Amino acid sequence: MGKSYDVIFENNRKWVEAKITENPDFFKILAETQNPEYLYIGCSDSRVSAEEMMGMKPGEVFVTRNVANLVNTLDMNSTAVIQYAVEHLKVKHIIVCGHYGCGGVKAAMTSEDLGLLNPWLRNIRDVYRLHQAELDQISDEHERYNRLVELNVQEQCINVIKMAVVQEQYLVDEYPIVHGWVFDLKTGRIIDQEIDFESILKDIQKIYNLTNSDWVMSRKKNKNFFD
């Protein structure tokens, strides 16, 4: 093993020591249970670390990541994570977070055969197709990429809302609420796309209602959910 690999274990040792110094029972408490309020669905990009940018501690965020933060109902990983987070962990907020400069989004906008990535990136191409009129009016390529990142987040939020487990849990508890974010790598800022969860839920009820009942709209707007 080279030095670049060995340093990980040294960093881990220092981290353990720091945590025990701060709280001798830290790992005992950590091992007992997890009770996160947030499910974070993000991109696999190595520059975007969910807990770090959110200022959260271990046990506070349930995380799943993939190329371009997609929620594909045929992907057992993402659907299983959402099912578990909603049904068993009872998360209150589901966050889909993309980021500007996403390589997956850029790849989906190129006329290139990318082999095994093709079916995965086709989901982003579908987002482009849905919003082609708007995107084609953006002459600056960089701005067009960034706008597709935002639109992709919005469409993935809708995919989350389509899921039966999300609809059913919301009927009972008025949560989870779905949020769409974009992380700006150049500034480190999280940008809330201000997804109107209740409005989307109501709009898609006719087609995607899987509960066989009327959906109850929460009176709470839940916009300041970190307060």
C-alpha cells in the first residue's frame, strides 16, 4: 500500500481520538441507533460531501449518491433507500441535491456513445427533451448546462413524489417534504430551488396517485425547515 492510501488510516485514528476526547461515549451512542431527519440524494462527485456542506454530524443525514443524482424507479438502490428512509427511519425531509458543473449532466448533452453509461444518462436526456424549448433559447453553453442541472433536480424531485411510500407516509404524517437543491462548487453555497412540494403533489395526483384516496395538503409550508 502506498503512502496516499495509508494516510486514510492515520486520519481515521486521529478522528477517533478527537471524538473520544470530545465525548468518551461518542461511539457507544453512535452504535446504538440512527434517527436522521433528512434523506439526502446527491451526486457521486468527489467534491460534494453531504454532511460536511450541511454542517451535520454522523447519524443526522441518511445519504445515497449516484451519477447526476438520479431517482430512477428501475434502480433498486435509490428506491430501496427511499423506502427504508421513509418507512423505517421516518425522515421528515427528502433532499435531491445536484451541483453546477456536473459531469453526468454535461455528458448527457454530448453526441457521444458512452457505452454502459448510455441508459443511465438517457434519464437526463429525457429531462432535456421535456425542457428543450427553454434550454435551446439559452445561447451560452455554460449557462445552459447549469440550467439543465437545476431542471434535472426538479424532475428528480417529481420522481420522488411519484413513489407510493412517499405519498402514503405524507397522508399519515404530513411528511416527508421533498426539497431540491443545487450546490455551487465555486462559492460553496447551497441554493434552494424552492420546490413547491404541495403544489406538485396536487398537480400530479390524477396520474400518479397510488394511495386510492384523496391526498391531504399540509397547511404548513415548511420553507424554513432548518429553524
